[in-house]
Amino acid sequence: MIKEAIIKKKKRFSVIWMLPVFALITASWMIYKTELNRGPLIVIEFENAQGLQANKTKLKCRSVDVGIVEEVELNPEFSRAIAKVRVTKNFEDLLKADSKVWIVKPRIGNRGITGMGTILSGAYIEFSPGSSAELNREFVGLKEPPIVQKEEGGLVVELLSDDASSLNPGDPVIFRGFTIGTILDTEFRSSERHFVYRVYIEPSYSNLLCQSSRFWNSSGIRVNYGVDGLEIDTATLETIISGGVSFDLPEGVKPGMPCVKGHQFKLYKSYDEIMEQPYNHFAEYVLLFDSSIAGLKKGAPVEYRGFQIGSVVEVAPFDPQHELSGNLGPLPMPIVIRIDPGRFDFDDSPEAVLKVQQQMGTRVELGLRAMMGTRNLLAGSRFIAFDYIENAEPAKIGEYRNSETIPTVSSGFDHIEELFAQLLEKLNGLEIEETLVDIREFTDNFDTTLLNIDHFLTTDELHQLPGQLTATLQQLEQTLSGVDPSSRIYQQLQQLLEEIRNTSRLFSDYAEKLNAKPNALIFSGSSHSDPIPPKDE
């Protein structure tokens, strides 16, 4: 019997199956490798997505491609555009929290025309890395390109202004005619009610700025017409067209401490406004006057023996409930003044203010007092004068509404005003009407006297008097003819005759004068002809 062969199939692994496995492994590896080398996805929020296209718009840093826009969409509120950008792995470290991002496209502004290269290539997103140690994946795009991409090394300070000036980001900052910085941005702080301008000073010139520096608006042209003629002041052509600010140390102000980032300065309207009050730090006091303060205005000088040491800040409202040493009499008029240490041999600094405050108490004890001075009697302008008063009553620094007060005294002009008031009272007390009646009676009597004199001058006896004198002279001459010329009596009679002849001549001339002008007896002064105005040529 023949047995049948049993056939068994041997399981065997086919090489062909290795291909899909290898493909799978390769694909997995490629996916892993791709994901491993794939950079992060960042989100940038813009006001609008003008010029942005998915998978086409590039993200650049210093003209180097560092990523590409993968998707452009709207935020959930549909109020802003969202751009999702894939950043190349090698540039992941650039994603600092304080980095700046903006869209580069053609723009026309006060800095000229920018972004012209994007007309052919299209808009792109510019990325300016920050310096923060913290990384970030979400950014807010700027509306405009930043004036300075990096503020490192330079100095950034703030200018404060009560009203909006003709200044914009990008306007120059000028020091003695040379541009050394620029205005970064502007902001209105409603809580503080003033405008803020952030100013960037380049690193090479940051040492020119100190805490005593002053900034003023140098935009446009300033025209001033005075006694010296027409004065025109301009900065540079750039500031005339677009605007700008200047800074420097005012005349007479010493350099202060170096500035730090964020230091705040007041922005003045002009350099002339700075010179009206060139100092920043001052000691403030209140002066209480019992007399009138008419003519004293804000800004009036405060002087010590003719040298200005400060100015009047304001005429403060008096306090009806204030009592001075229990005196419930007339309320004093408070005047707020400031004393500037910078006007002395001190720095314009808070430390100098403390020195003045420490010395003021001692000087008051030595007799230093404040009084009201008059600059012009006709105009009535007044100022505050300080001086030492001999035998002054002892006094110290006082207090009024939480402010220190300096003792005051009455000035000599106040006494003159009192005397003038007393004179007016005496004039008012005179019996003017009775005096006028007496004067009228005297005038009537004087007129009667003049009539009598005129009647006397017109009588015949007065006109015959010169002839009678002539006859007398002739008789005397006949008498002298019989006397010996060498005798003494002849000489005496000859002298008498000469005197009578002179008297007769004078009387004759005076009589003719009285005949021509009867009032010459009273008004004996020489007459002058009336002035005749010159003829117009």
C-alpha cells in the first residue's frame, strides 16, 4: 500500500512587506523631523490686514526672511485682524516679550515717503526684536513704524505740556541748532490733564542733558517787535516746516544732576517764557499784608535790596476763619511768593531749597522783613521788597494754611498814602465857600483901586508936572550964574541941578509909558511878544 505524501506549507516572511514598513517609518521620521525643525506659530493682532496674504507675506527682520504668514482671519469680535505667522526654528530666540511688529508698506508722512520697495514685492511684516528675557507668542502690531527701533544706549525722557503743540512723532530734538534726537510718540493723559511727549536722545549726546535743562517749542517763526526794532527768530528749516523742540541751559542756570530714563521736563512755549521763570526748584512762603495790595500782580519780582530773589506766585484767597494772635480785626491779604535758590550761589536743586528754608528762620529773627514796594507811582505797579529793619519787633516764621509765613512791615509809601488821605480830609473840612466870598470882595476892591489910578493918570496936573520941573531947573541955572564957580555952594547947587535934571527926564519917560500903557504901574514886568508859529513849507 502506497502512502500519500503530506504536503505542509512553511510560513515564511516576505521581503516585499518591508517596503510599506519602511515607508511608514520614513514618513514618521520625516514628520517628526519636520515637526522638530518647525518653528513656533505666533499670533499678531493688527488694526487691519491691508497687504497681508496667506502663504505669501513674509516676516522679516533686518531684511532677512524669518517666517511666513500661514493664515489671516478676524478676531471673535470682528474688530481686528489676526495674522498667524510661522517663524523659522533658528529664529525662535528673537520672540522677546518687548519686540515690535508692524506692516511695511508705502507711507507718506512728516519723515518723507517710506516703504517704496514694497510697491513691486508687496507688503511684509517687519519684526524688531526686544531685549526682554521673557519670550512671547502673541504680539500687537503697531499702527506706524517706530521712530527708533531700539532705545538701548540712548536716553528717553518725557515732556509735559498743558496744551497740544504742533509736534508729531519724528520731529527733531535740537541742541543749539544741531539735531541730536527725535520725538518718539505723543499721548494725552486725561487723569493728569496734560500732554506727554516721549523724546529720544541719541547715545552720543545724552550727556548734554541734565536735570536743569529746559525744553521749548521751536516750531515755526517767532517775530518780536520792540524798542530795538524787528526781531525774527527761527531754528532750522526742518522745524519751520514740520516742527520740533529745542533744549539748553537757560542763561545763569548752573548744570544739574545727570538725567535718568523717564525723567520729566516741562515743555515751554518759547525761550522767552523760560527766562521769565528759569528755575525749577524754589521755597514757597506766604506774606500777610494789612494794607492794600492794589497794583501787585502775578509774576511781580521779589527783591532783596534791589536784587531779584524770586517772584509772586499768586494772590491767595484770604481765610475768613483765620485768626492772628487772637486778633479779630481786619483780615490780612495773603500773598504767595517763591524764592529761587538758583538766583543765589546755590544749585537749582531740592538740596538748595532746604538750605534756604533753614537759613530763613535765622534771618527773620535777625530782623529780615517783607514789605510792599512801588515801582512806578504813575502806573501803580508794585513788588515785594525784603530788608533788615532796625529795632524790629521780635518775630519768627509763622504758619498760614499749612504754609510758612514771613513777617511783614508797612513801607514808607503806605505812610505817604495815609498822609495824603489825611490831607484830603483836612481839605474837605475847610470852609471853601466863605473863603471864595472874601476873595470876591478883594477882587471888587482891587478893581476900584485900578479905576482911581487910571483917573489919576489922566489928570492935567500929572501932564503939567514935567513942565514945572523944567521951569524950576531954569531958575536954578540963573541963580548959579551969580555964584562963584570955585565956591563950595556952587558945586553943591550944580550937583543938585544935575539930579533934578535926571529925575525930570526919568519922570517924563515914565509918564509917556503910563500914557501908552496905564497898567504898567501894576504889571511892571517886561512884555514879550506872542510866539508866532512857523509857516508850513
